[in-house]
Amino acid sequence: MKHQQVVVITGASAGIARATAHLYGLRGAHVALLARGQAGLDGAVLDVEKAGGKALAIPTDVADHAQLEAAATQIENTLGPIDIWINVAFTSVFAPLHQIEPAEFRRVTEVSYLGYVYGTMAALSRMRTRNRGTIVQVGSALGARSIPLQSAYCGAKHAINGFTESLRTELMHDHSDINVTVVQMPAVNTPQFSWVLSRLPNHPQPVPPIYQPEVAARGVVYAADHPQRKQYWVGASTVATLVGQKIAPALLDRYLARTGFEAQQTGEKVGPDRPHNLWEPVDGRSGHDHGSHGVFDKRSHSRGAQLWFSHHARAMTAAGAAAAIGAAATWLRRK
């Protein structure tokens, strides 16, 4: 009998995680869906099962280690041993640091960083007994190059990289057959920009170019299939950002100070009392399934070069360097 992969995905009610769940459904995998929002989880179950997979939805707050442990036990009792664990769940606050409350900053850190740590712990404790399995951390270009207005989120993404590097060296020391890899993402058209806690005067937006969640999901699945590489970059903008940070970080500081506030807002005014998901899921109150996509479909790319980049690391670096130098030259001409 053919073994069906058992895949766990956190944050699976929307965005990249939801799109990734659908891809595993197409493979006929057994997919465990972890998130807080019930409407989004119900929609994700339908996505997976219509695609041909088997779904198990477990309402879970990843900031709570005990909830993740209980979910992992339920998954293995119901679906079987976990083969792949994908950490995606996050939350954020769009505001200058002086407008963020300490409890809000802590909550972002607990979900967006410690949620990865706790998920990895839950997966690793089970994978170690079998000496096999793969853990995928869905990161961001902002984990290497921070931008204004997202200090809590950027800090969490930086922390994920450091945590994962440490874990990787421990697994290497143990000669373990467990793999852990990171997928660094570009700006993605997810619902988060419509439900994130924001103190900006206008509607938040991802910094263009924007990619559809399916592009990111293909990158996640590819990384899970080829986890021996420590890191993958999805999208040309991620390449340019990460290489540019290595070449000219001070220049990027000045560029982002000049453009970063405006680039993260549309022209649409939003009220300070709009619903947000920092403490409770938005779909838990509205009962509305937001799906994978955000409100920027018309501006988003449905294709990306992440698979080509994954096979051509040298060309990827050269292209990123050229893009970074070009951007620097353009910025200097404007000064």
C-alpha cells in the first residue's frame, strides 16, 4: 500500500498556508490544518478534500505550546506519523514602534516567532524517535532586511533564521536524517493586509512587486521535497532584497526611510476601529472564509521564478547583485 504523506501546516486558514494545503491535497496527502479561525479552517478542509486529499482541521493558537503538543498527538493518532511540518502562522502590527503597545509587540513575537519554535519542538520530538522527517520554516526577505512600520514582524522573522541555523547544526552534530529548511518569501497577496492591526491612516499593502499565494506555495512544496538546502528564495524581489542587503545595507536604510512609509499604504483611508486578528481570528467573529487571496489580485503576479532560481544559485546571486546595484543607482540619481 502506497504511503500517503502526513503534512502539518500552521496558519492554514488563509494565505500561503492555505494555498500550500491545496497543493498537498492534489497529491492525495493527509493534511493537518492548524489555525484559530473556524471559517477559514472549514474552507481549507474543503480545498484539500476537493483536490483529492484527506484533511484534519484542529483549531490551534500556535502561541500556546500545550495546544500545539495536543494537536501533534491528535494528528499522529488520526493520520499517522508526521512526515512534514510547515510553520507559516503569523500576525503583525503595522505602526511605528512608538505607537505599539508592549502587549501587542509580545503577542506578535509569541505567534510569529515562538509559534515556529513550539511547532518545531512538537514536530522534532516525534521525528527524532523515527530519525526522519522534514521541517519547513516559511520566512521572509524581511528576515534579513527589515523595513519601517513592521518592527515586531521583522524581528520575529530575523529570530526564525537564527533559531533554525542553531537547530540545523545540532541535527548535523547528531548525524540526523531529519531536515530543516527555510523559504524566504517576497510580498504576497494574502488576506493579512485587510485584517492586520494597523495604525496607519491608509489601508496597508505589501511592497510591490506582489506575488499570488500559489507562487509562494509552490516554493514551499519544492523546499519540502528538496530540504537538503538550508534556504530557498522565492521571487526576484527577494533575491534583490537579500543580495542588496549584503552589498549596500546603509544605502537601503536611507532608501527605506525615504520610501518605506508610503510604499506600505494604498490611497484608501481606513478607520482606527477596523477589525483585526491580533488577539482573535477575524473569521471567528464574522463567520466569513477569506480564502487564500487578499484584495490585490489585479496587481499580483501568478508566476514566479523560484524553481529556476532554486536550480541556478549562482545566476540567482548575480541577478540579485545587478538588481541591487541598479536600484542603488536609480536612488542616487533621484537625490
